[in-house]
Amino acid sequence: PYPLSIEQKAIQFCRQIVFTHMDCQSLNILTPLSTSSSSDTGESAAIIRLIDFEYSSFNRRAVDIANTFLEHCDMNNLKPQYENEYPTDEQQHTFLMSYMRQCWSNNQWNRNDSSNCSNNHVEIYLGDLFTCDDANDD
């Protein structure tokens, strides 16, 4: 009945059940040797491919994002050094900005919300994205 606050939208977004990869580490990401130039924007566009979907399932969006940050650590030798390898705040922010802009462009945030994505919207969502408290499922 009432419009959701930005905090409620952020909590809904991170709790949303989506198809997740759950193993997004360097050995499972294929990148091209070169990039192609987009004729519309003049920017380089590299298409990446994810492989190895054996851990994939439907899960909360925030779980896959958190797992991606863990996989950022060198899991290839099975001896990650989380203190040294975990993404910095800046790296997390860059990832989340790209992730959320892509979700916004695909209209995955809120299918009933037709507002445009702005830097302000993304920054507010980022501020609240991981403040989810599963104990308060309302």
C-alpha cells in the first residue's frame, strides 16, 4: 500500500532469490585475448563468459555477491590469505556499482519501479545493500 523506502528497496534487492553462480573465481571466468570496439560509443567492449556451473542454484543475491568477494582471494591454491587478498573497499564499490547498474539496466531491481538509474540512487542502494538482517524478515 505505501511506497517502499530506499532502505526497504535495498533490503529487498539483496534478499531477492536469483540464479547464482556461486563459484565466480578466476579459473571460471573466460576473457577474450583482445577487445572489440563498439561502433556506437567508441569504447572497448570485452565479452566475458562464466564456466563451471556445478555450484549454481537459486539463492539470495547477496550470498552470491559475498561469495564473489571471497573468491577474489586466491582460491586456486586453496590457501587464501583473506587479510591480504580480500577486495578493498574501493574494489568492492567498483564491483557493486557495475553490478547494480547492470541490474538497473535489466530492470531487475523492482519490476514495478520505472524510475531511471542515477548516481544518487546507486549510492543510496550501495549504502544499504549489505545492512540486511535476515532475523528481521518482514
